[in-house]
Amino acid sequence: MRKKTKTERRNPKLTKATVAHVASLANLKLTSQEKAKFQKQLSAILEYIALLNEVKTDKVESTSQVTGQENVFRKDLVEKGLIQDEALSGTKEKHQGRFKIKAIFE
Amino acid sequence: MIELNQLTIKETREGLARKKFSSLELTKDCLAQIKKHNKKINAFITVCEKEALEEAKAADKTISSQSSALSHQPLLGIPIGVKDLYLTKGIKTTAGSKVLDDYLPQYSATVVERLERAGAIIIGKTNLDAWAHGSSGENSDYGATRNPWNLDYVPGGSSSGSAAALAASMCLAATGTDTGGSIRLPASFCNLVGLKPTYGRVSRYGVVAMASSIDSIGHFSRSVFDAALILNLTAGYDPHDATTPKKEVPDYTKEIGEGVKGLKIGIPSEFFGEGLDDKVKEIVEGAIKKMEELGARIIKISLPHTQYALAAYYIIQPSEVSSNLARYDGIRYGFPREKFADEAKRRIMLGTFALSTGYYEAYYLKAMKVRTLIKKDFDKAFSKVGVILAPVSPTPPFKLGEKVEDPLKMYLSDVLAVPANLAGIPGLTMPAGFINGLPIGIQFLGPQFSEELLFQVGGAYEQATDWQQRRPKL
């Protein structure tokens, strides 16, 4: 087997099977036409994103909170929330004041 | 005579205080404009005609019985458009997606509450790229919005309806969100003042989340003063959003008019490279010259990681999108995931892929590190200059359909907008000229929490130019 180049290892090609796998992880149902279309489009985007491999980041910290807020607490007090009827007002299926969902376990 | 619906908020407040006209007359003018032109422009998804008229009558009553009402409620009787990404209690909120086609929120966004408390009238909910995913408005599940300056062109997105509604004089200001240029791009394409505040300056609570580490809550207006006046109301700590610091909110209107003598303005060479349209470049250079004439010192600077910003953004943003959109299961409200259209699906999948086992470090973590470098570039620049002046869009507004088949091409529209989002800094877009009758904007960028300075600079530029006096002929 041909040895993979560094770029390939970092940015594996997006196969149709990967698209199907990712869609199932994300709970999206795709037709086979959609899978083909998204494979092409997402591959082009991933190819562009590979630009980041040029940047050396070994000694760089990541930034997740950009303004430097940390450990934000609030008092542990009960606030007024939604009442049951309000909470249920958007659902299409309810049962005895509760949300009705599809069975999770068969 | 200028029509009431074309006034700035400042002018309207003076007119209302002096009883030159009523809020009802003004609101009726806006509604008439919506009736006349919304079919072709498609700026609003929902129009709140009945409620708006009632609120206008109530505002007039308050003003006539209490002369100080306008100083307590700075937006009393002022009709505004609200991007349909902001939850509005009892008013349908779709996020531009059929997933939320019938969603009636049980509470309002903090910003909506604050604007309403200040007396603003919500005239309607504006169209947008579904879930705020887009640069043109064409990703809306409710049809594309058109640019009032030329109906064959896009108004920019994702806050497409807000920009188009204000440009078409259907309201006096409008709210937007800017995760990767979604206020600055449409403001630029529609000849408006657009503010993207510092990350965390304005509460995100009750605004449908797109990418939580970058979402910024701002607005469109006809003048710098109006932009500052609205920020006075929306900015500040909110216990419901832990990213809002307990930092004082100054009177943002105060420094407008102070001028820019001696102020150092940085021009980042990376924003003027390959891909920048020649005519856009000319317009931005004109603005730089204007600032120099006003007494500012122009200094060349470098933001060396600019070229990596969009790539980092297209890892961070879809990753966070995939997480935020995971909650839409159609159980508690809305419709099942089958209703997601293509762009949402693309971003959910891209993000799910980037966060999946084995790829997290190569993608998300890598991008968050590049983000640090981009932020450091800005920190370094702001140690030398007060603000930065740059183009918003590399090209003039584009035609409907031009980029829809090629998502990457669409994403590149925001290549000059996203660095500010990754660094969490504020940006103010100002109208700066026209190419073939289509508006072109510039952006002033400042350090985090420097909105006051941006208004000062934008105010000086506004004083010296008259681009924003122009209105489209509909």
C-alpha cells in the first residue's frame, strides 16, 4: 500500500461512506443524491480548510473564551420558570401533561 | 419633504417631542411602505400590524400626558424590525427555517425585552438565511430577500431582511446578529450603519444560537448616533448570559463629535491583497484619505494570520452549529430534522465530522489555536493604533443566484469580516460610496470594548461625508 502523505493523514478524503456515517451521527436522513452532492461540496470545503496545516501551532494555547471571562457563577437561587402549560405549548404530541416521544428502546 | 419613515431615530425623537407628528403617523407610514414593497423585497417574514398600531397609539398617549416620557424611554413610539432569530414572546419566530415554522416562543430575548422597555415598537420579524447561515439571504426557507438598491442583487446576509427593511424605509432601525459578518456585510451592501459589538457586550439570551463562542448581537441604523443610542439600551450584564461581563455601560453617544485629530488609524496590508476588487479598493482608499484630511494619522500595519481566519472560522463555526442545532428534535416545539435545508445540513455535517473521534485535535483544536494567533495579531496592532480601517467585502454586492451552487464561493464573501469575530472585537460598518448604483461599505475595527471610540471615529467620518443620506428609489 502506498504510504500516506502528511497532508492526507491530517485531512483524510471524505468518502461517501464517511458522509453517510456523519449524517447518521447527526441524526440527518440523506438520499443517495444528497450524499453524493454533500460529499463533493464538503470535500471542497475541507480542502480549503487544509490551509491551516501551514500554521505552526505546537506552542500555541487555544482560545475558547475570547474576552477572558472565567469561572462565572451566579447565586443558587430559584428563578421563576415556565409553568407546565407554557412548557408544553409548543409540542404537537402530549400525554397527561407531559411530552410524548417515540420509544427509544424497542 | 422627507417622509417620516426615512428619518433617523434622533430626528424622530425631536419630532415626537415637539408634536410635529405622532408615532401613529410614523408607524402607519412604515406599514404602508411594507405593504407596498415587501412582496418584491421580501424583507419581513411576519408583520405585526395590529400590535404595532396599538402600541403606537399607546406611545402617543404617553407622550401627550407625560412630556418627559421620551427621556425615560429613548425609543418610545419608534418602529423597529427584529431579525427572526430573536425570540419574541407570542410572536412567531422561525430563524428563517421551516423547522420552526410554527414556533411561538414563551419568552423574549433579553435584547427584545430591553428595546420594548425603552418603548420600541416591533413592526415585524425580518427575513434571514435560515439559522443565520449565509452571506446573501438566499438560504432562507422563506424565499430570498432582495436588495432595495437593485432587486437583481442580494442585500447581503445573514441579516438580510433587517438590512433590506431599513434601507427600504420600512422601519427606523433593525436588529441583527454577526457571527461571521452577518451585520457588517448587509450593512455594506445596503448603505447602512451596522454595528457588531464586542463578544459579550450584548446578551445573546433568547437569540437562536449559531456558534456560541463567536455570536455577536448588534443592529442596523441610519446614523452613528442611532447606533450608539441603541447600544446604550442593549449593552450590559445579563444574568442569563455568562459571557456578558459586569462592565460599566458608558453613554455611547457622548464621544460622537469629538473628532479624530491625532488618532492613529491602522491600515492592514493583508486586507488589500489579491481578491480585493479594484473599485472597492478605490472606495476604501478614498475613505482613508478622508480620515487623513480629518486629522487622523494613517499607519500601515500587518495582521499576518488574516489569510487563515476564514479556514479557522469554517471549522469553529460549523462545529458549534452542529452542537447547537442538535437540540432541534421536533419534540418540544417545531418540526423534525427532515425540515433542515441544505445549508444547515452541510454545516451540521461539517461540524459533526470535525468533532468526531480522531478528528477533534486536527480540526477544532487546531482552529482554536489559530484563533489565538489571529487575536494576538490584533492585540499587537492595537498597541500601535487606535482603530483599524478596512474593506468589509472584497467585492461589490453580487447577483442573486451567482454563488448559490458553490458553498465555498459563498463562504469567501466573509473573508474580510471573520477575523473580527474570531478576535471578539467590535466593528462598525459605514457607507462609503457606490459602484454602478450599488452601495459599498467600510469597517472600523477597535479593541475589545472600544465601541465608544468606534462611534467617535464613525461619527467624524459621517460628518465629513453624505453617503448615508442617499436612499434607494423603489
